[in-house]
Amino acid sequence: MEGELREDDPPEKTKALPDTTKVEIACFTPISALRATASGADRVEFCAGNDVGGVTPYFEVVQPSLAEAGIPINVMIRPRGGDFVYTEDELLEMEASIGALPLASGFVFGILTSSLTVDEAACKRLLSLAGGRPCTFHRAFDMIPPSQMAIQLAILASLGFASVLTSGGAPTAEAGSEILVLLVDLADNTIDIIAGGGVRSANAAAIRTTGVKWLHSSAIVDGGDDADLEEVKMLLFRACESQSQSQIVR
């Protein structure tokens, strides 16, 4: 992975839609996981705490979904809302959560230092406990200053993270699309870039042109915590439509 990410870097503006883009549904309830599975989503991220951007779910809530899953389910490991700088007690809680979830396909977490860089030592602890199961570094990445994103992305790849969930440092993935293009180019297939933050069927095609391999969405459209079944289906359609189909629909 080479290069440096700068806010004034000119992004490539003419990327064609990829043949297909995978879809991960962030699920805060078992019914959401069922809807994602039934609709053919590629993966579920199971978490609680929609109002704080996701925290570790109660084990008794997530375990039945893990036992019955027809698709991979990655579980959020985050002991609380707020920042991503954790105490030793909180890290021990995160380690215990991973140990209590043997059926999880993978895990989603992000740990930063007080300087807003990747806490490599803490991440290594959790990655080791994951036992080779794929791990995503979540939107803690968006707290990293843009001037540091390139080197921190390289660090995540070297640590063994499979993917990073990011909006490109913006409030939404659509707003951060120029940075997402740069991150995809810098990643150079060493780590998957997952676009998350306000992703819905209405903007999925535009976000796909950044070249990301994954779209991440809660598919919630009318408030509450449940994914909307029709929105999940439409997201999946948008994720595999061709450039010509996208232009016709619009």
C-alpha cells in the first residue's frame, strides 16, 4: 500500500460501476437479521444501541440469530457509545465479549489512542482472540485526521483487519465519496473498504462508483430499530445493477 491521502488530492471522477457490490446490513434486532438473511444480503453486522452508533448486543439477543444464520454474522464489540479510547477494564470487557461469541462469523471493533491513531497493541489483543475470523475496523476510522488516514489504513491492513467501515471522514458516505475513492485506491486490495453512513437504495449507485467492495446500511427508513424489508431488497438490487440499468432507472 503506497501513497498519501490529502484532502486536496484530485480523486478519479469517472469510475464505472463495479459488476456487483456486496451488501452488509447493520441489524439492531433479530427481525432485522431475519429480513436481511431472507432477502439475500451478503452479511449481517449485529449490534445494539442504534442511538449511539452501535454497541455490543446482549448475548441472549444475538445468540439465536447466530445459531440459525444462513449468512455470515459479524458482531459489534463496543462496550459503550462515545469515543473510541478505552480503559483497561473496557478492553477486558471487549475480550470477554469475543470469548462469549464462538458462533460469530467475525467481529467489528475500533480502538484509538488519545492521539486519534490506531491503538495497535489493543487491536492485536482482540484480533488474536478472534482466532482468524475476519474483523472489521469500524467507523472509529472516521475520527482519524485525513492527513493520517493513509498510514493508518496501511497499519490496519498490516495488523490483519479484513476491512474498514468508513464514510470517508464525512457525516455520510455520499458526502465523503471523494475520500472513499482515494481510500479504495490506497488500499489496493490489501483491505476491503466498506462504505457506511447514510447509505440507502436512493444513493447506493452513486456510492458504488467510488469502487468500494461493500455497502453498509441499517436499511431503516421510518425510524425505530428494524430494517425495512423492501429497502433491503432495493439495496440488493442497486448493488448489482449495471451502469446502463442505473442510468435507465434514473
